[in-house]
Amino acid sequence: MKSFLRLTSLLFLVSISLPTSAIDFGGFGFGGLESEEEGNSIDIGEIFDGIKDISRTITGIDEEAEIEIGRDAAAVLLGASKPVNDPDLQRYVNKVGRWVVNQTSRPHLPWRFAVLSSDHVNAFATPGGNIFITDGLLRTLNGEAELAAVLAHEVAHVIQKHHIKAMSSLNTSGLSGVLKLAGQTSSGQSNQLTTAMVGQVKDMYLRGLDKDDEFEADRMGVVIASRAGYDPFALVAVLQTLDSINPEDSSLALLYKTHPPASDRLDRLDPALAQFEDSIDESPLLEKRFNTYVARRP
């Protein structure tokens, strides 16, 4: 076990030393929803088809549509919080994230990871492989293993298509209103359509996923992080830290609104950790590398 963990750590060190191109966070778009003020027409038919895709059941959405939906959802999230202006930090988080996804059944997705400039303590995923962690959550972590645990939890949501499932059960009246607007072509009503679509996506992320999906992502995330050579108990440490923060702290408001209480997550996760008891003292914590990129931040 120890030799395996040393090998995975070495392989990661090799990968992180390789040059990478700058992470492009400007590529998220809304498809045909460009404003007419910018001189671009709005393809209502394309939008209508896209909304119908979102309303299908999880089994009816292919991977190409999943990636497209995720790109649009990511654009909505990036409209609320921009990435931290720290290229070295962003590259580091992408390196950790990509090492983690290489241990999954879907490494071929166009995975992108970003640290968002927000004091809120949270992390998000969108379909197709877009993962976001807030600066507020990053600052609460105590090493690379904990970062990997958080990213692995969000990666698990993507692997299991939890957000696609949630989108397929969008509020019926809200969706029908969007569809009604999609059949109207005036510029004013096209703007209403944009607002309605964005509203549906925001509503899903403010409401959060099903609790069982969160518990499943915890269990699967522990396995994924362990396969990557990280301490499988790192997620426990993250949840214990969250549980120790004053629940009245405003930075936790959205996290508690969209996730089960940390204590509940710990209780549900405990049985799944039994298989890792022998590895608790053997996994690398890698705080030094983490501190190089995270603790140096003002």
C-alpha cells in the first residue's frame, strides 16, 4: 500500500511539473442567447430545442448535450462570481482535479476546475465536467488531500449525472413559462427568455440537489480520492471543520441551504470508511505543495 501511494504521489508530481496552457474560463457561453445590442441574432428554434433537451429524463440526454447544458450552467455561475485572478493557483487546482478525474470512468470529459472569488464556503459542479470551489472554502482546507476530497465529491456529481437528473425534474410551471416565451420572437420577449432560463438554472443551484445525491457523492468521492493516492479520511476532516464553524456565520448560508448538515454527512459516510481503516496513516497529506499555492495568498 505504501509503495502504491508513493508511486501515485510521484506520478502526480511529474504531471504537475509539465507545462500547461492557460486555463480559459472565457469560453462559457449561452449558445444562441447573445444580445441583439451586440449585433447577433437569437435563434429561438435552437433555444426551444435546448430547453426540450433539458426537460428529458436522464437517460435521454447524450454526452454532447450534457456538456452543452453544463457550459451554459457554468456561465450562469460565473456571472455571479468570477475566477480568482491567480493563474498559478488556478493551474494547481486544475492539476489536482485532473489527476483525480483520471481515476474515474469519465476522464475524457472536458474537465475544467476554477477557484471562484467568493467568501462563501461552497463548491459546485455543472454537467459535463465544470467544477468550481470558492476561495472561502479553499481557505478552510488544511492540505492537498482535503482539496482533492472536495473536488472528488463534485466530480462524483458529474459522473453520476446528478444535476441532469435535477434538471429533468424542473418545476413544471416554471419550465412551461420558459417554453411559452421561446415561441415569441420580439427582442423584448427574447430578453425575458434569457432571464427565465437563467432563473431556472439559478433556482436549481439555490435549491440544491437531493440529499441522497449528496450522500452518494460523499461515498463515491472518498473512493475516487483514495484511488488517486490521497488520504480517504480527508473528506471527514473537511466535514469536521465545517461542523466546527459557527452555523450563524453568513459564509455558510448557501452551503447549509444546498447540502445536508455536516454532522449528517459524517454519520452517513462512516460505514463507507471501514474499508480504509488500514490506510489512515499511510496516505500523503501533501500540505507543503498546497501551502505553496494556497497559504501564500493574502
